Amino acid sequence: MATLDQQQIDFFWRNGYLVVENAVDEQTLAALRSDFTTWVDESREHTQAYGEAFDGRARFDVEAGHSKASPALRRVNAPVEISPAYYRAMTESRMAEMVAELIGPNVKFHHSKINSKLPGGKTAVKWHQDFPFTPHSNDDLITALLMVDEVTDENGPLEVLPGSHKGEIHSLWHDGVFTGAIDDTTAQQCQQQSVKCMGTAGSVCLMHTRLLHGSAPNLSTAPRTLFISVYSAEDAIPYSPNPMPNKYEGLVVKGQATGNVRSIDYQLQLPTITKGASFFVQQENAG
């Protein structure tokens, strides 16, 4: 039985994104929240990025101002490696089924992370596209943003420019520096035409890899936590190192491995992989 109807599929390909409710069941959602709460509590004992991910970088990233009394854990890298609940959500939920219905039948996993904006946090995400971070032989990649908390107008929702996945691939390089963001003039134009992606906890926003997007800080007293999983068509082959290497990269979550490679025509300058705990560091260092 199909998870998405034709109207939803058409909306995705026309606009480059789609919000769907009930991507995970209540039991899974509760487990995701529980694990993240545990990590927030653990973060109170640290003053800077900590833990060790697959490639030796910090697994947990905190923003400036983080403290025991006011934790600001903003990133967990590759949570699927340390949490059975996050692994199951990535592999077995309706979220994975939806991705297969959009770019399948053969789909593989690329990487995952948690981006969180706790109350009082200052982190904003500058406008960018995901594809220049993760170039592949073709652009059948979907970023699935699972809303672990309710996402509202006030707590820093994802903002997108509908239809921009059909346009140019914007450079994230400026004056010889990989900034992780598009130029300011284009970003201002995106902001003026942006649409906010909001939903109840358990909803997912499926986003095409070339869609322009960003987000503002959390201005509310409620948390905004997203579990982000990046999937690709099985015949999309990476052209650059994974920005978040993990032991499950390349895992076929739907369909089967074919060994085929499918290519499309495009050009971009390869990204620089951050040495910090997250791309937030790249965007901040670039000013």
C-alpha cells in the first residue's frame, strides 16, 4: 500500500519539498525524545563540543553560551550509530517508505544528524542547498527532516524557496573560502519569498537536495529538534567525502543493490569538509 498519494508526489516534484504527518509511530517518537533528553542532560557536564564520532570529530556540538544551567546542544552527529531508536526511524519508518516512493525503488542511506534549537539558543542556519555539500553522480537525494518536537512559526522552522530545486546550483564558495552559505543578495531574495515548513511532532519534511533553505533562531520557550536523514537513489554515487562519515553509509534501506551508476550533467566546486563538529562552525567562521 502506497504511503504517498499522487497529489503529494506531484507537490514534491513541483515545489521541492513535502510535509507529511505521522512519519513515525508514537512509541518511536517517545524513544527519540527520551534519547535526546538524555543527551541534553549529559551536555550540561561539558563546556565545548565533545564525544567522538566515526571520523574522530566531536559527536556532540554546543553553541556559544552553553552552560549547565542553560544547555544549548545544537547538533548530534550520526545518532543512528548510538541509538537503536534513531536507527529504526531511519530504516523502518514511514519516512523511509516515502523516500522510496519519490526516488526509489532502490534507496540507500548517506548520513544523519540531529539539529536542535533549544529555547534561548542563538543559532540560525544561513541559506544554502544541500547538494554542494554532498555532490553525487545524480541529484536524486532527499533530506528527510523528522520533527521530534512540534515545529511552529516561533521556534525556528525550516524555511524554503519552493521550486528552487529546478534552478541553478548556487556556489557556497566566496572569495576562495567555503562558507557553507549562498551569497547575501540571493539569500535576501530567498527570504522574501520563503515558505515555513511547520508541523506536529512526528511529521516529516521531505526536501530535495537542491532546494534552497535556511532557518531563523528559536524565539520561543519550546524546543525545536529535527532528526535529519539523507537518502539517495542507489545508483547515485558520491563525488566527495561524506560530511558526516558513519558506519551505515551506503546501507540499502529499500530495494536492492544493483551496482549501477547513473549520471547527470552539472558543475560545482567540491566542498571543504569542516574540521569542527558541524557545518554551523563553517557558516559562523565565514561571518
